[in-house]
Amino acid sequence: MTSIDIKKTFSLYSGKRVFVTGHTGFKGTWLVSLLKELGAEIKGYALEPLSTPNHFDLLDLKNNIEHVFGDIRDLQNLNTAIQNFKPEFVFHLAAQALVKESYKNPVNTFDTNIMGSINLLEAVRKCDSVRSLVYITSDKCYENVEWPWGYRENDPLGGQDPYSASKGAAELVFSAYARSYFSSRTNFGAASVRAGNVIGGGDWAADRIIPDCIRAIENNTPILLRNPKSTRPWQHVLEPINGYLLLGARLYSNPNHFEGSWNFGPATSKTPTVEQVAKMLIKYIGKGAIKIEETFNKQHEANLLQLNCDKAEQLLGWCPKWDVEKTLARTAEWYKVYMDGRNIENITKEQIYDYCEELK
């Protein structure tokens, strides 16, 4: 695929100023990498990477885009960063994104995911240059009663654990800003988006299935599974990013028709268990073993969560492009390149173009 093809797919972003919070995180690095290929002018705002190694450093993004290492809880610093850049698009990804960490440090989780998001909304409210805001929360914002069908955008919000509750609250905050301030603003569109569990190369977060598998394989130790029968809406990180970019462009061009909330998740007809995911990854990597960890966990973890994405499919024309087998094959391919010491920028770019080939 040529660079002309990918730029044609998302031509609106070429030469546009795009502000991304959370650009040092797993999903943020992939979004920024794709925006770079589109010719966007990018500014990132985030904490320094939380792990070593990390995708941000491996891609040398520090020297390839304008960015600020900053905390979204610092309203003055965040507001200054946005006002100085005068972006046309804002993608808000910054968050405390781990369920187990939210149990350990609920105050930080609520402060970051609620007050940090309020700060972002307030900074956008005061920045007249912004035309399109894509406000990313999580599929866990829904009150999960573990029914077997997917949650729709108008289903109740909630959450038993601190992380899920913080994301439900972040959605309520967004709704208040949208109705109180953004609805009367001309040439401006804002939407919240909820995506299922994303996987792909470059993730080293704690207590996530793929990073846990890779660490165990690298250390020649068994992969420990706490809840082997649990399912998650597994999808490649590029799937929701495609949705975010499509939605961002629609909000820019036709804001009144695309505001509100949107789900981006895989087809619910085939959702593998944690154990099945681990086994498939072992097959693609070519080594590894599994050990079921028989421990009693008092902390609640949902066993079933799926999204209904009919709205995105019918109104945006978005649908998943890679099934779970291809997603895991591409993920394993990325980590094999990393473990072999080969060029990470090349494999990241190659997979972006491979994915975008599917958008034709």
C-alpha cells in the first residue's frame, strides 16, 4: 500500500493540528503513529511512559512530534498546552486504565479519570480553534450485569470496581459539558467513545493478558491465568483507532449528525476466553506454557462484557476488519520482531498499512 492510499482514506487530517492526550500510552502511540502517516501536525500531552520498555521510546516519538510531559490533573498546564497549539482536533485518551490498579489506588483513579477529564473538557471549552473532540472512555463504563448480548450506547452507566465507576462518571461529566456548553457552539462536534479490550504490539501494562503472556514467554515461565474462562471483547488496537478517526472527521465536517456516544468493538459472535487467547498466542509465538492460578480473589472482575456496535456500523460505516485469529497473529508478529531485536518503527508502520489496506 502506498502513502497516497492511506492519506486518501483519512485525507481530512493532512496538515491539520491534532492534540492527543495520553500519547505515551499503548493506544496513544498507535494513534499518533497513524496520524503521522496522514501528515497531521501533532501535539501530545501525557505522563512519561509507565513501563520499560515502551512503544513511545521504541518509536522515538519524543523526537518526532511536539509533545509535553504533563498530568491532566494540572488544569493550568493542560490549558496552556492546548491554547498555545490551537488544535482543530482533540483526542482524549489519557487515563488510569487498569482495573487492579484502581483497587490499589482508587483516589488516583477517580482523580485522573474524572477530574482530569473535566480539565480536558474545560480546556477545550475555552479553546475556540477546536472543531472536533473525540473523548475516549471505556466499555467498562456500562453497568455490567453480564447478560449475553452487547451493551448499546443508551444502556445504563455504572461500575462495581473503582475503574469502571470512574469511567461511568467520566461519561456523565461529558454529557453535562455537551449539553451545557457544546450543543450551542457553532462549527464544533463532540462525541464520547467506548471500546472493548484492545491488544497489539507495544503493550507492556501490568495485569493484561498479552503483556503477561509475553513476559512469561521471555522469562521461560508458565503463563499464570486467574480467570481462564472469562471473555473480553478482544480487538486489535487499530480497530477502535480507525473508528476514532472516522468519527473525528465526521464531527469536523457535520457535527450535528455525529455527536453523542459510540461503541467500537469486535463482532460478538466469536469471543474467545482468556485461556483460548493465551493458547493462540503461544501457537503463533512458537513457545510457552499455561498454568491456571487457583486463587480466591475477593475483588470483583467481570466475566462477560460485549458491545453492540450497530450504530457505528450503520451510521459511520465502521466495522471490524481483523478477526481474533488475525489480530493475535499480528500481535505475535510484532512481539517476535521486538524479541529478535529488529526495527520496531518498521513493523508498526507495516501493520498500519496492512490494516489500512482492509479499508479500501
